[in-house]
Amino acid sequence: MNKKLYPWVLVGLLSFNFGVVYFDRNTLNFLMPLIQPELHLSNKQVGLLGSVLGASWAIAGFGIGRLSDATGQRKLLLVVCALVFSAASVLQGWVSGFATLVATRILMGFAEGGVMPISQALIAAEVDPARRGLAMGVTQNFAANLLSNFLGPIVLVAIGEALGWRRAFYLAGIPGVIAALLMMWLIREPTREELTNQNREVAAPVSRDAWQHRNVLLCIALSILLVSFVVVFAIFMPLYLANVRGLKPGTWSWLMSMFGLTSMAFAFLVPGSSDVLGRRPVVISMSLIGALIPLSALYVDQPLWLVFVLFGLGAAMSGCFPLAMATIPSETVPPQQLATVLGLTMGFGEIIGGVVSPALAGWVADVSGLQGTLWILIGLSAVTGILACFIQETAPRVLHRRLAGEPV
């Protein structure tokens, strides 16, 4: 394959694979209104299913990423992970109760958690550094929003309604097998020389000075809050719309898909606007806008199109992820400490936000009703916006205008 073309084929393929990862991760959430009554699951158990996947995902993110560095077998590990998480998806169609669901979610988390670290390592080896940021952003955000957040609820709920939720799980395993075959065919392993060059670029341990910087601690906190918001939204919003609002599957599935549809645009618009307006005001405003989603679900009955619009606008909060998890830290700490800071920022987000928040939200739902989970979303949005007020501005263009004495 042409050397100039290959890096972007790689980006497209890895983006597709990570999109399938998120598609499989959220399949259970989109089908839960059909699964919960049949398996007699409490809301607390629904939340715990998200927690066990988040825990195994976080562990795998560290462990499998380290294994890929040690062995250099990145292509092989990606292919194996794709086949295993596809098998886990199929196994979910055979479950008989909560315990077997927990086992399949743990297996899926271990298979999926290492996918992004390995993918970014491959991109680092193949993509020109001048375009590496764009490549990594597309890999992590574009197909995940397209396949999981936009198409996922529409396709899976339609299949579940027509063929049953068990068959929907069987079919959800097919894209992962396709991704595995494509990666086996198209991806090349980096040479030993390339791996050696990458190892020379491994970041040094984070110094005390880096940890003392306010932005680093704030970005870790923001990561936890943002992950908590998305996880609680994905798990409990379908149940609220179906069981409390009484919306038909064909309606609430399209409503959920609005989040993914507009998130694809906000993935470019929100970070892009922060280059001009500044990181701090954009994170503050977009975090607070996220509250439109739970507020519209709670209080807007008619017209229904207005709920769709507010869900779409509220998805602007998703554009804060790359700012808090990558952009602001990269403009705060020295380059030799960046990889470690980014790994810990994303890791804490998944470990705490992905594990604690769904379990807590499930308990709240059992005690006070599913509307309680929406108030958690409102609180997460508000706290994120408040903490963002304390960010020290890092946008180069804004800092340049300040130094020049121009209005910001």
C-alpha cells in the first residue's frame, strides 16, 4: 500500500474498530428497557453492570497497553481483542440472569479496555507528528459517535423490537469480526527499529511540580465528572424515557441518537472555538449546556421536537472531553511528562467515573425513582462548569492577545 495513503487508511480502520467497541459497550444500555423486565433486574443491578465493565476496562487499559509495548504484537492483540469482545457480545444473548450478565460484561471490558492505547500507539508510529493530533481525535471520537451514539440506539432498538433482544446481541457481534478481519489484512506491525524509536520517547515520571499545577488536578476532576455524565446518561436515560416518560421505542431511540448525531459536529466545533475564545470559557459554557438534556427530559412534554433540539444542543458537553483530557494538559505540563499525565487523567476518569457513578445512580434510582438519575446529571453538569472556572487559560492565541494588550 502507498506509504502516504496507509496512515489515513489506518486511522479510518482504527476509528471504525473503536466505534464498534463503543457500539458493543452501549448495546446493553440501549436494549435495557427490553431486558430489565424479563430478567427482573433492579436499577441498582443495572448500574452495577456499568460499574464492572468500567473497572475491567480501566484495568485492561493499563495492562494490555503495557503488554503491547513489551511484546510489540500490537496488530495481534487488536485482532484478538476484537474477536473476544465480539464473542462477549454474542454471549450476552445467552444470559439467564444478573450473574451471567456480570461475567460477560467483565469479559467485554477486559477485551475493549486496551483497544485505544494500542490504537494510539500504532498512530504514533505511522502518522506524521504534525497531523498526529487530528488523527488521534478522529480515531477516538468520530466513529464512536457515528456507530454507537447515533446509529446504535436506532438500529439496536429496532432489531430488539422486531427479533428480540437476544438476537440483537448476536447481530451486534458481527461488526467486531469484520473489524478483526480488516485489521488482520490491512495493518502492518511496526518494525523493531520503529518500536525502539518510540521507546526513546516514553515520558518520564510526573514530577512534583506537574502535580502541583492546578490545571492537572482540575483536568483529572473534570475527566471524572465528564465520564460520569456520559455513563449515567447512556445507562439510565433510555430507562427513564421508556418507563417514566412512556415514549415508544421508535421515539426514544431516535431521541438518544440525537446525542451522537450532534456530537460528531461538536467534536470539531467545541475544541475549535476554544482556540479562539479560550479553553476556560468554552469548557464552562459547554458543561452547563449539558444540563439541557436532563432538564428537557424532566420538564418539556410538548412539543416533542423541542426535546430533540435540546438533546442535540446539550450534546455540546461531549466536546469538552478532548479539552479536559488532552488539550489543556498538553498546554500545561512539559512534553516529557505529557504521556503519563494524559494516561492518568483518562485512567482516573474511567476508574472513578465509569465505576462509581453508575452504581451510585442505580442505588438512587431504586430509592427515589429514575428521575433521581437525571438530577445526578444536572449536578454533574453544574459541578463541571463550576470547577472549570478555576482553569488557568492555556489557549496560545488567547495568551498572545493578552500579552499584546488586545481585548480577549
